[in-house]
Amino acid sequence: MEKKKKKSWGGILMLLCYVLVGAYCGVLIMNYLDSKPHSGPAAFLLCFALLLAGMYLIMLLQIILHEGGHLLFGLLSGYGFSSFRVGSLMLQKTESGLRFRRLSLAGTGGQCLMTPPALRAGSMPFVLYNLGGVLMNLVSALLFRLCSLLCPGTAAGLLLRIGAVIGLTFALANGLPLHLTDVDNDGANIVSMKRSPEAVRAFWVQLKVNELASRGVRLRDMPEEWFTLPDASALQNGIAASVAVMRENRLSDMLRIGEADAAAQELLSGGARLQGVYRNLLTCDRIYFSLLRGEEPSALFTKELRQFMKSMKIFPSVLRTEYAMALGEGDREKAGKLRAAFDKMARSYPNPSDIESERELMALADERIGKRE
């Protein structure tokens, strides 16, 4: 209970911070507009809309700079490039070269994933890679503020000043160790790995799994020793617990459904400190497993999960679960639409191995659920 409480306070603090910063930027914009003459309400609204658009572009720029910081300091630490995502648009390194892909992940505005250096005595450099985005936001905030002083009283000066505020906000929001609703931030990841050698190993495994998955290697074909569970105390570390989640995913990929369901149920019952995105994806898996057995999973389908599934509506395992639910309801038309949505998503999804696995799980749903109609 205590860990959930800390996580909730982290999310509340983050939300409050963004509200205050948004209000402050709004005040800056209104003060600027009040200081300038306008020919009428239409001109005023046009200027206001243009400044809001400029603020949005600056926010997007700060996300790019943040992920660019991870990339830069990752390369300096011995990592290799794997993928760079802003919003849902991803640039990914594949065996045939760089390709654009699409991926949306709840709780993230972007993500830079890299191939890790080798573990040496169970350790590897991780501080600069995780801290790189924070450092880039801080540096850009300082540069934006200095440049704004060169053009006071202008729209450019105002936007540069707003850029400095947003950059500083991103640096604090990612640098201060906070356990957030869906994913922990960079500062929390650093603290987790500083405290736990198992977390360092788990972080390495996450990056290696992503590297191989992008090449088409399925979880079931990856080294089994990567998915060895740490002891119970280590599972209270959010990063270390990710190994247990990947192990459940691997069991699903191997179609060892009973074992995967037992693993998911144990994790969700409090056996590990799970980040929100993992908890919700595991719950989706449990709904799918229940439907395979012919059981009613309505108790698992909470309001929080509905919101999560809506935000992740084109994620492979979410679509697979929605597909199984449609089959369970006997709604073939809805199932067909979900299958079409899955096929459309699959064309631009970054990891072909995940798509192959999910298609097999959907076929299993056809076999076990569809035949009951």
C-alpha cells in the first residue's frame, strides 16, 4: 500500500507542476498580447492562436531535445542506436537500414532505446544514458533564456522565454526521482539501479530484448537465463520486476498459457512492484486467459483498465485481448474490425516478432473461443 501511495503522490505532483507551468505560460502570453495594439478581436485571437501553436512546437522541441540527450550520452557511454521515438512516430534501426515505424506507449511522450554495452561483473554504465535527457533540457533552458534577453518585447523573445520554462520543467519532472502512474521517470530509474544490482541486470535485459525483437527474434527463442527471476525482495524494485513481466510474456509466446496465467496472477497479487503500464498489460493478458478457459473476466475489467486500453487501443496485446472479448461476446462483426485494425497496425509496428506471437494467440482465441458460439 505504501508504494502505491508514493506512486500516486508522484503523479499528483507532476500534474500540479504541469498545471502551474501551463498557467504561468498563459499569463506570459496574455501580458504580451495586452501590451500590443490590435486592430480588433479577430486579430487578437489570431495572435493568441499563433502563440499557442508556437508554445506547442517548443514543447515538441523539448521532447526531441530530451530524447536526443539520451541518444548523445548513450553513445558516449558505449551504447548503440536502436530507435528514437517522439509521440507515436519512431525511427528504428533494422537489418535493412533505418525505417520509420509507429508506436504509442502510455505515459511517454517519446523514447530513445539503445543497444547496451556488455555487462561486466554484473554492471554497466547507466547514469549518463538515463540522465542525458535531463541535462539536455537544462542546457537548452539556459540557452533559450539567454537568447530571449537579446530580443525583449518580441514574440520570438516570449517564445524563447516559454521554451526556457518548459525545458526547466521537463528537466525537473524527469530528473527528480518520481514513481508515476504508468512509468517511472529517469531519476527514479537511476535510483532504482543504484540500489539494486538486479535492477541493472534487468535494465540490460530490457534493452537486449528490444534489440533482438527489432530483428525479428521472438521471446521464446531468446536465452532462457535472461528471464530467471530475482528473489522476492528484489522484485520490489520496479526495474528488477520487469524481468518477471518479460518472463510472463515469454510463457505466452511459448503458448504455455496456464503457466503464463499463474505468473501474471502472482505478479498482480502483490508479488512485485509493477509500473502501471506493466500492471495493466498483465491484466489484459489475464482477461485473455480467462476467456480461453470460458470464464467471465468482468471483475478484471475496471474503469482504470478501460481508460488504459483506450489510450493503448492500437497496441498488439491490447488489440488481441479486445479481439478475444469480441469473440466471447459472439460479435463476429466487431472481431472482424479488430482483426483489420490489428493488420493495419502490424504494417508499421516496430517489432515483427511481437506481431507473429500475437497472431498465434489470436488464432488460439479463434480455436478455443470461436468454437463455443
